[in-house]
Amino acid sequence: MSEGIQDTQPYLNDALFIMGSRSNYFKTGDDKIIHALFPKATIKLLEAGHWIHAERPEEFGQEVISYLKS
């Protein structure tokens, strides 16, 4: 995940990451990188591949709406 990151200044506002548990793009330890760069990040892992919004549209939408309401 960190290979393409140029800026190492953390983003200090809230951020939501929704990832698929079967995605090849999310690897063990990536959550540490996310929290280092986005200290206030919320990470949600859904049972899906990389295309979460297409595979689990209801769950994806619920996560986004719930996050935006909080």
C-alpha cells in the first residue's frame, strides 16, 4: 500500500476506509499504515473482493450513511 505514497504528513480529520476482506489490495499491516497517515481513520472490512460497492451495495451504502451521520 505505501509504495505510491508521496506525502507523509498525516491527515488529521476523520476518514473512512471500506475494504473487502477478499481484496488483494489490502494486506496484513496496511491498517498500521492507514492509521499512521490517517490517525482518526475508521476502517470497515466487508466480506467482499475489491469491488465492494458492486458486490455488497446495501452493506456499503449502510456503512457510508452511518459514517456520515456520526
